[in-house]
Amino acid sequence: MLSLPQRIVVEITQMPILKNPSLICGFPGSGFVGKLAIDHMIEQLKAVSFANMFSSSFPPQVLIQPNGTTDLMKNTFYYYKGETSDLVLLGGDAQPVTPESEYEMAEEITKICDKLGIKTIYTLAAYITGTFTKLPKVYGTSTLEQIVKEFHNYGVSVMNSGSITGMNGLIIGVGKRKGITGICLLGETSGYVVDAKASKIVLEALVKMLGLQLDLTEISKKAQDTENLVKTIEEQMGHRTTGESLHMPQHDKKLGYIS
Amino acid sequence: MLSLPQRIVVEITQMPILKNPSLICGFPGSGFVGKLAIDHMIEQLKAVSFANMFSSSFPPQVLIQPNGTTDLMKNTFYYYKGETSDLVLLGGDAQPVTPESEYEMAEEITKICDKLGIKTIYTLAAYITGTFTKLPKVYGTSTLEQIVKEFHNYGVSVMNSGSITGMNGLIIGVGKRKGITGICLLGETSGYVVDAKASKIVLEALVKMLGLQLDLTEISKKAQDTENLVKTIEEQMGHRTTGESLHMPQHDKKLGYIS
Amino acid sequence: MLSLPQRIVVEITQMPILKNPSLICGFPGSGFVGKLAIDHMIEQLKAVSFANMFSSSFPPQVLIQPNGTTDLMKNTFYYYKGETSDLVLLGGDAQPVTPESEYEMAEEITKICDKLGIKTIYTLAAYITGTFTKLPKVYGTSTLEQIVKEFHNYGVSVMNSGSITGMNGLIIGVGKRKGITGICLLGETSGYVVDAKASKIVLEALVKMLGLQLDLTEISKKAQDTENLVKTIEEQMGHRTTGESLHMPQHDKKLGYIS
Amino acid sequence: MLSLPQRIVVEITQMPILKNPSLICGFPGSGFVGKLAIDHMIEQLKAVSFANMFSSSFPPQVLIQPNGTTDLMKNTFYYYKGETSDLVLLGGDAQPVTPESEYEMAEEITKICDKLGIKTIYTLAAYITGTFTKLPKVYGTSTLEQIVKEFHNYGVSVMNSGSITGMNGLIIGVGKRKGITGICLLGETSGYVVDAKASKIVLEALVKMLGLQLDLTEISKKAQDTENLVKTIEEQMGHRTTGESLHMPQHDKKLGYIS
């Protein structure tokens, strides 16, 4: 039972006791890069849900489930108990619809980090280029310069300009103000398709950084589907790419934009 | 006399004492499917108004009545005393204009449900397809899986994906969080015309579910008007449909969208 | 000295003592019909300003005066002492930019009405038709049916459908909820030009209803300017109208819309 | 450590003690005229930062620094100790995204002015014309008529109509209501390019008004870059201007608009 007129409501089933936990976030956004990645982790790690977050600044709609039932949009917290350290995973249906409620939700999430003893937040996002590319890269930024310097050890390219919009960016900015280290990993993607290939390479970099065992079979299959879809699109456009990028016609306003 | 800077104001004339009441909502939306249906019920059941709901998040305008007078936009609650159980009917002029105020109004309505002892909410909405069809269906979703399983008994098709935007969706999602059972019935409609035919089939399913006696003569006449209008449009477009659907040209962005 | 984070701030120089006062409002809107009318009244009646109203929901800008100085956008209250009854005139620079702040300002204005003993509010607005017409009409609506019935005595046509958007509509709707009688007079206008002719005919109806002496020479001159401008437009479009209306090409979405 | 759900948070390192200080603001806006100017001042005067201002109404994103690290968007206050009087300089990443939060931030800034004993605010802005011109002018407006009359002594042209939108306008309007003198200097610019030339001429007028020593070498180099860029654009458009203005094709809606 909850009362909703407050902008954000967190329903906690039971607060877990965790050892040295990090938070991994994958909010739905461009190409669903972060969302596919976090959903894969939740499933493969059999992570346990312990809290739902509702907000009156989510899109005003209900989502219909495969069994025909319906519920408000929500984000859900899961935990995973690892050998030496634990993880909190945050996935969900939506991002808030106004700038102010995005800041507010980022703040709310850092409060939960405080309660759980979380010292590091990873967000998984998309680096949109407006072009299809054979060998997409993973880009990274962090609130700590030391971490930026170590990115090359994990095959992560350093970003040195631009911005990250939405929750995947805000939460590490707000976390920084509260003494939490933030890291954002962004998978290169055209921005034109749901891109499991970008999700896969982000996960590959993440597991290296975390020293985590994670079966990537399922996301690799979906990545292959993405690759096939892109190939079909390219063929229909009459361009058999031979390694170089293919530029889509319009839409390139967003080129180089990150979200 | 009321003071309006609060976002929502409910003016109650006299709170009725009701036996086992359900709430039926028909907010104005696509095709006016829900609004036509609820207005028909209010009229046929000679339901009695007992509360008005004003909100500073309604569109900032006044509506002019047929007699030349004017009033703020409002939603109105009515009650109907049945043989074994009673009904509360909620109809009105508008939905709130921002996401947050939609959540807030849904919350406010569930508070009134609490006071009246309402355990089940039905919302009447539109299922937009972007095409004209001879035999539109009624779709349904519910917060309870048991109810979803019984939909076929009432000729209601189960939805198993998508979303329901606006008050007709939100109120059953918010109600669910407060322990109220929610059911949304959606009449298939093109989305291009005010569609009394969709309203009529939704009402037919509703009265079966409620075991309610309701004279459908008036709404059937209006449904015939809708059918004639659609036939005229189809003829003007040079397509005499012979059973199959007719796709309208543009606008099909909204195809499959529900509101 | 005032502090602004509240949404609305009213700076009162000195609250006048008035006998049987009515409020006349002319907010800037389509065709500047209401604004031109109220500015004419303020000037001709040598009305005395006694309060400024600022709002953080006005457009975020400053206006530059003819002498090169600048100030926040504001609305200003004036009073005029008549023989048998007094007037309060409300004119200004802007309407609030969000629906909620429009409701809030309407509420704030009715509070000032309470303090001044105002029992009737007149708002002066535009009735947009999308066409140029030789003999524009004045339309009216009221919160009291009795007043609607008397409109014909003043050459005012009764509206019996549609809506009035913005402050000129809201304030009579909000006032009604507080027991204040509201009357809106709307001058027919194309919506394409600043229309002093519409302002003039609205003023002519208003002075009849109020039994007020008001020199209309200045507004009549401006009305002649409007007429000349329209004639030039019509000639450029190659249509010498001979009494009937001239429809402008596009834009007629707004036809019949009132604001 | 700060908590962000409040709309504006000011983190003060150490409040300086200043003699007779004025505030100079250059918010990012059209042509980055104000921002380039204030950044030049901060650098040349080796001004010392003493406070950061964060807001949940800034665009919801983080900015990536050249070293690969990231932070929330923020505005920063600096001070400079002059010989006879001191300066406070306010520069930053963004303006708030809603009208109400712009008013709120203007109010917050005037509170800081109060604490520092600031009696005069200068804002540096752009006067957009939609055309390229060889000899752009500096325009000015003030809350005090006396200052307007003295503008010609500094080569500043007087504005006598129009409006100034955004923080560069609002802050002098809100400051006026609190007894602070406001001056806005606007550099003429096409609005099509980042215009260091406009920044330079605004700075030239400002230093005259302040009696300030400021090395303009760097901004003059950037102004030359702007000039070269504009020349290239003009040549590509096939118009070698010979002194008179060049009108860009579309976009001229904004002509004469100031922001």
C-alpha cells in the first residue's frame, strides 16, 4: 500500500545486507543498449529483486504484461551475492519525463546507495554515431581521473568531450556530489536499431572491470540478430560495406550525441 | 466556495451510502469511446451526481453551455443504486495536462474509492488501430490474472502487450497499488472519428460482466450514425470494403497505440 | 522590495476604498483585442494604478521601455471612481505560461476582488473566425443565465458552444466558484492582425452594460487604422470584398476558436 | 556533500570580503557572446572561484571534461580584487530549462549579491539581427534612466523597444525589484555563429564603463577567427560584401530578437 502524490515512492520488500556492493544501472534509452545489458545480467545472475521505485514523473501509462495483467511503470532493484563483493542491479521500464524529476530520481537512488553502503556506480549507456560500423567501440568516462587512466586496460576508449544526457549520466554526476565514484560505459551504436551488439561489448568491458563471471551466450545470440538486421538494412540500401562505416541519410543531427 | 491553488479540489454535495459499489470511469480520450459510454450510462440509469472534481491541471479554459452560461472544466461523480450492488460513475470534461497531475488525480480518485468502499474499478477506453473495420472487438486487461482468464466468457479479447496511456490506464495501475482491482475494457476504433460503435460494444461487454440491466437503444442509434459516417468516408476514398479492413493513409504512427 | 520565488507576488501601493466596484480585465491575447480595450479605458478614465502583480510563471524576460529602461513583465491594477459606482481595471504585459499558473493567477485575482468588494468581473477577449468581415459582432457569455438573457439589449450575441481559453476565460470560471458573477465579451476578429476595431465594438457594448461615459475617439482612430490595414491586405490578395467575408488561406484550424 | 532535490544548491568554499563589488554575468546563450566574454575575463583577471551553483532545472546531463572526467552542469562565482573596487564574475555551463526556475535562479543570485554587498549587476548578452555586418554595435539597457543617458559616452547604443529573454534579462529585472541597479550590454551578432567579435566589442564597452584594465589580446584573436569564418561563409554564398549587411536566407524569424 502506498500513497503516490509524492513524486517518487520506493517500496522495499527487504533491505539486503551486502558486502562491498557496487550499483549497476541500465536505464531504457537509445538503442536499449543499457536496458538489454542490465536485463541480461539480472537473468544470468539470478539476481533477487528487493525494491520497486514508482514515480509520478514516469510516463502516465500502464504496461500490459504477456499474461494480460497490467501494472504501473516502475524501476526495480535486484541484488546478487558474489564471492568477494556483491552487486546491486537497477533496471526498469522508464526514465522520468522532466529534467527536475530526473535529478530527483538520481538523488533518490544515491540515498539508497548510502543505505546499502554502495561506493561505486556503473551506468551502461549508448554512444550514438548515426552510422553502422563493423567494430563498435566501448567508450567510458568517470568521476575519478585515476579510473579514466585505467580504461585502456579494459579496452575502453576515453571520452574527452560532449555530454551524457538522461539518468545514465545524471546519476554519476549526482553521486559524485555525495562522494560516490561514478563510471559510465557507453556502447557505440548507430541509434537506428535496438542494438544488442552494443550491449554485449559494454558487458564484456564491465565484467573485466568487475572481475565478474557472467555467461554471455544469450546476449551474444541477440547481438548476432542485431548484426543480421543491420546487414539486411545495408543490403536494402545497396551498400555492401567492406569494413568502413555506412552513413544513414537523414537523422544525423544526433551524430556524436550521447544519451 | 472553494480555493483553487491546490491542484485538485473535490466538491462533495452529499456522500452516498452504497452497497458493494464498483466505479466505472470514462474519461474523454481518443474517439470519445469512454466518454460516450459513460454519458450513456449516466443518462439511462438516471444516476445522481454527488461530487465535482476541479483541477488546476485541467486545460486552462471555460466551457460554454448550450444556454450560454459558462463554467470551469470538471469531472463529476454520480451514483446508481442497483438491486444487489451499486455503481459509481465518473464522467467529465477533461484529463489533466501533465503526467504528474494525471498520477495525482488517479490517486485522488482512489481516495474517494476508499471512502465509498469501492473494491473494483472499470475504465472504458479506446483501442486504436488506424483502420476501419466491420467487426470491431473489445479488448481487456486487468490487475488480476483471474479476471483476465475469464475475459473470453464476456467476448473480451485479452491484450498481452502494449500500454494504456492517460487516466483510463493510470487509475487502474494506481488503484492496484492500493489493493483495488482494476479492469480496463477497450473498444477497437480507427481513431479517426468519434466512435459510438466502439462505445456500444464496450458497454455490451461491461453489462455482461456487471450483470447490469441497461437499455442500449440510444447508443445503438449513435453507433449506426458512426457506421454511416464511416461508410461515407470509405466511399469518398473509392474503396467499397467487402469485409476486410480499410487502411487510412497517413496518421498510422498511432497504429496499435492505445489511449 | 519583494522576494520572488513564490509564483505570484502582488505589490500594493495603497488599497483604495471603492463603492460597488466591478473589475474589468483585458489580458494580452489574440489580436490584442482585450489589451487595446483596457489600455484605452485606463488612459481615457485617467485611472490610478494601485498594485502590480509579478509572477515567476510569466515569460522569463524583461521588457524595454521607450526611454531605454527595463523592467520585469507585470500586470497592473488601476481604479476609477465613478459617480454611482467605481471600476477596477486590470491590464498588463503577459499571461502565465503554464496551465497551473493560469489557475493560480485567476485565484489570486479573485482574492483581490474579495478584498475590494468586487461582485462582478468583466473580461474583454477575442472571438477568432479566421476571416475578415465588414461588420464584426460582439459575442458574450456569463456565469449567470439571467445576464445571458439580457445580452441582446446591448447588441451582444449569445455564445452557446465552444470554450474560452486563457485568463480571460479562467478568471470568470474561478470567480464563479467564489460567488462572483462573470461576464466575458468577445470581439469578432480574423486573428491575423492587431484588431482595434474588435476592441472598439467590445468597448461599445461594455459601456452600455456599465452605463459608463467613455470617450471612444482614440480607439475609433485606431479602429480606422485596422480597417485600412485589412483593406490593403485584401487588395493585395486580389479580392475586393463586397460585403461578404474573405477567408484567409491556411491557418483556419483556429476557425471558431476563442482565446 | 549536498542534497539536490531542492531546485538550486549553492556550494560556497569561502565567502570573500569585497570592497564596492559589482557582479558581471555571462550566461551561455545565442552566439555564446556572453559566455566567451566572461570566460575571457575570468582567465585574464586570474579570478578566484568561491562558489558553485547547481540546479535540478539545468539540462539533465553531465559534461565530459578534456581529461575524461565528468561532472554535473554548474555555474561558478569568481572574485577579482581590483584597486579601488572588486568584481564578482559569474560564468557557467547552462541556463535553467523552465521559466519558473529562471526566475528562481535570478532570485537566488540576488540573494548572493545581498550577502556580498553588490549594488550593480552587468549582464553580457547577444543582440541577434540575422545578418552579418562589418561594424557590429553594442546595445544597452538599464534599470536606471540616468545610466541609459550616459551610454553614448561609452559607445553604447540605446535600446528602446523589444525584450531580453533568459537569465541575462531576468537577473537585472529581478535585481531591480530588490534595489540593485542593472545594466545589460548586448553585442550585435548574426546569431549564426559563435561570435567572439561580438564578445570583444561588449568587453570593450564594459571596461570603459568599469574603468578596468583588461588585456583583450586573446579575445581579439578569437574575434579575428570569427571574422575569417564569416568571410568564408559569405564567399561560399557568392556574396562579397562591400560594407553593407548580408542577409542569411531562412531563419529570419529571429531578426531583431534578443536573447
